[in-house]
Amino acid sequence: MMNTATIRIPEDKKNMLKAVSCLENKKINEIIVELIEEYLQRHKETIELLSIPGLSERVAAASAEFRKGKGISLKNGRKELDR
């Protein structure tokens, strides 16, 4: 069983969805679910990265360090990785 949710859609978009649903002989909710699935698929990698515990904080800290000029050059970074 699928849970329901209420969403607000601007009237012009709602009318366009109604027209498309008639043309494609689909229910509006089927179109919306399809759009959500496509959107999530496009953002799958981001969602996976956000699920890594602590990653967001580490990225924010690294970004702050970089802005303060505490980063290293790509050349030196490669040397560090080759060790």
C-alpha cells in the first residue's frame, strides 16, 4: 500500500499535467511518481554520498581550510599519494 501526500502545484502546471495525462492516458499521480523516480535517479550519486556518516562535515571543514589558504598544490598532493 502506498502512502499519500498532498502537494501544491501552480494552476498552470496542474492544467498542463491534466492535458499530458489525457494525451498519455495516465493518471497524474503516475506521471508525478515517474518524474520523482527520474529525479532521484539523476541524483543517486549525491544521495549515496550524503549517506556516508560525517562526509558533509569533513567536506565543510576541508572547504574552510582551502579558503584559508591551507591547501596543497595538486603536484604536492600527487607526491603525497604516491608515498
